[in-house]
Amino acid sequence: MADEQIGSFSFVLHSHLPYVIAHGKWPHGMDWLNEAAAETYIPILNVLHELVNEGYTPKLTIGITPVLSEQLADETFKSEFDEYLQNKIDAAIEDQKTFTKYGNDHLANVAKMWQDWYTGIKRDFDERYGRDLVGAFRELQDAGYLDIITSGATHGYFPLLSQDVSIQAQVKTAIKTHVRHYGRRPRGIWLPECAYRPRYEWKPPVPSRLGDKPYLRKGVDEFLSENELDYFFVDAATLRGGKAIGVYVERFEALRKLWAQFEKEFKPREEDIEKSPYEVYLVSSSPEQKRPVAVYTRDPETGLQVWSGEWGYPGDGWYLDFHKKHFPGGHRYWRVTSAKTDLADKKEYEPDKVWDRLEENSSHFVSLVKDVLHRHLKESGRKGVLVAPFDAELFGHWWFEGPQFMKLVMKKLLDDGTVLLTNCCEELDRRQPVEVISLPEGSWGEGGYHFIWLNEDTSWTWRHIYDDELRFVELVRGLPWRENFKVREVLEQAARELLLLQASDWQFLISTFSARDYAEVRFQEHHEAFNRLCDMAEELARGEEPSAGAWQYFEDCKARDALFPDLELEWWEKLDYPPT
């Protein structure tokens, strides 16, 4: 059978949310986590189990960021999630009564659908998965179905961080957290925002205490190599040049306006047609001949079929509309209708009609996968691998029917047999690539560069990050934290605040205007907490005793931002293998 196959295919899902426990509930905060768990994480677990129970062997690469793993394992989330699900059930019951009262039997039936759906999700969480979603993913990993990969500890945007030890700490924290939750070291990593930077003389892009003199920086690939990570992912434009497709501009009006400012200055690299997104390459940017790291490339053709809400599958008129909601419960009762239909003209959702659309869309997707791989085989004489990476939350949260689409695609690929359904870990072992290439700086934002995260609305955040990064390096190298337990404890909490401060989510939310106020407040909170804790550490190092209020503030920070218990200050003190 393997001889007859024309190539391999892998879904790659990236699951991430910023740290929201104890930082608000609705509309921004814990309900983000609750929604994602109910609408994406549990449905994905369910479809994988459905495939196994039907006699299939699903294969999936899924990234669960360390900061998300910490939250899913937190007892606060588990209790709040149960309460959230019960509220959704109660709201659906009230909606059914209301629609029945006004004679709308169809919407009353949809309300009953929501009641049954959330009741099932609650039962799965409590009984099937024992309130342990991390454990549920780990079991599928141990059974050979999942390749669980990691990311930056808090999704820090690697190319723009100013200190190599900051990237080192993001990676080392990630690996230690991953091992604690999933019982083994990750082999792959989803670079935050797929943002990569090779080794070169780097200059800070905004004014800060760092000054403006360039200094030598290690390439992102070096941190992966040194920490025994085997592979990562990039956008097709990062690999071969040309115009980056981008994945966010279409979804956020603010980004369309922002991109218009940058587009005039942006000149895409000339496309290198010798490199193919359907091959696996090795990447190295260090002259010391460190072990190169493999890179998988996002397929642009299949990606648009799912990412695009305008003409991709999620924009089909029969699917559930994401934006229009019925309050106070927040359930959705309307369908997309068309990409240009405004909220007032959305038609009522008809659940029975979506199955034909799922059948057609999944069959079209499978056909497209086969066409792409067949073309690559014909042109190159080699069996390619088509990697389809997406934000996990697209499946279920943004596109309610998405998990069933994914199930049908995997099922049809397995039934057909022409394409090998795989995950990236197994595919890498099978291929064992040898060709080493270099990659330019880039991300998977529109234009393939950093404008979503660094622009006139976010530059102030980078100034604070750079000052705080430098301060922390100076303190860890200068204070007696090995001899003084109190100094160590306070610095460790400051490290958590610094990691949270570095999350790329804050710049993204500011740029998209989707939760701008919340992001700005969160950034300022972590910046203030970091510096107050650093002040405490300096007091303690001088032999002074901080005030009772300062100690209470420290305890409140520890209780509020209680993650990464196994981080080590040494990661900020000394850089492994400094560039020369």
C-alpha cells in the first residue's frame, strides 16, 4: 500500500490562550478559556475517540502551549468550567421557553439542541475525561494517535525580544512544563506566531535603555537545537519568498487598516521556486555547526480553504454564524447566510442542513490534498508531505462544525489510502531530511513580517519589555539569590510576571482592537508587578525588610499568577552557547 501512496498529510493544530485565571471573567478573561474548552478542546478529543471507536487510527499533531496547559490543569479552571457549562445549559432552557412562548418552534428546537450539546460536553468533562483535559490529551499521545508539541512558555514573540536569555527562558520553561504535564519531552515546537529570526547583528527597533547599537544575536533555530527540539513550522513565504498570505487580516478590520500603512513599504522577496512547501528541510543559522532543526511549511492552497471566512468552508451559508448571539445566554441561533450578510439579515440556523455541506467540503478538501501531492510527485519525482496548520480554536469555536469536518477528512483519507495520514513526529522519522537551508526573518502575519506586533500602537509595550528584560538580567546576575531564599522567591515571581509581560497576545489584541483595553491593562499590571517585585528583591539584598504591604502584594501576585513552579533563575543568568 505504501508504494501506491502519493505522499503524506498532517493536520497541525495550535492551541493557545493567554493566562486569564484570576484576570477577569466576561467579556474578557476566564470565559475565553471556558469557551475554548467547551467548543474546541473537548470536541477535538471527542472526534478522535469517535474515530478510534469506529476502528480508525487517527493521527494529529497538536500544539498546546505551556501557559494553556497550566490553565487546563488548574483547579480554578475546573470548578469555574463546570459552573460555566451549567449556566449555558440553564440559558438554553430559558431560551427554549421564550421561543416556545412566542411561537417560534424552530428556534425552540435549536435551543433544545444547545441544551443537549452543553449537557453532553459537561458529561464528557466530568465523567469521560475526569475533569482532566491535559490527561485526556496525554492518553491519546501515549496510545500513538497524537504528537503533542510545545511553544514559547507564554507565547513571547521571539524575534522582537531583546535578550537571548529571554528566548532561552521561554524555551526551557516550555520544555519543563511540557514534561510535567505530558510525561515526555516535546520533539516539535510551534514558534509563537510562527516568527523566526536567524543569527545576525540585531538592533532594538524602539528606544529604550538598550540604546541603538547593534549586537550579535543567536538564531531562533539555535535555541531549538540546543534544547533537543527536532522541528518547527514556517509560512510558505518564509521558506520560498513571494507574498505571505496572512491569516488574521481578513478577520479583523483594524488589521486591514494597519496593513494598508505597511503595504506600501513592503517588498516581498523574489520567490525561490527551487524550495517546496511539500519537502522537509533542515535549518541552521549558526557557524558552529550545531545540529540543524527540521522545518515544515504551511501549505498555502489548503490553508485558504479553511482560514478564509469569505470564500473558504467556514463561510458557507448553512454553517452556524459566529457573530450573532442571543442574550442573555449568548447562544447562537443563526447561520452565516452569506459572507456579506449583515447581522440583522442572518437566517435561522438549520442543524440538519449542515451535514450535506460537511460531506461536500470534506470531500473537496481531500481531493485538493490529493491533487497537490500528485502534482508535487509528478513535478519532482518525490512523495511530498502536505502540512495544514491552523489555530485549534478555528475548529469548533470560530467554526462550530469544524471538528466534524476534521473527523471526516481524516476518515476519508484513511478509507482512500492514497495519502498517508501522519503526524509530524512520525513523518520526520520516516523522511530523515539531509538538505540544510537558511531562512530569513519572518512570521505568518500579513506580509510575513512583524507589523501586527510592532506598530505605532504597540511600540510603547516593547520599550517597557526591553527595560524590564535588561533589569531582570542585571538583578539575576547581581543579587545573592542563591544564598538568600527570600530574594530567590521574590525573583522567581518576578520572572513569572516578566514571562507573562512578554506574551505576544497583548500586542495582537491591541492591534486588532478585539480586546484592546483588556490587553493594555493586563500589560501594565504585569509590568507594575514585575518592577515592584524587583524593588523588593533589591531591598532584601541590601538587608532591609520590605513592608507588610509589600509582602502582601508579593503573596497576592503568587496566588494570582501561580504558574510555572519549576522555572529556574539560572536560565536568565547565563546564556548557553553564546554566539561568537
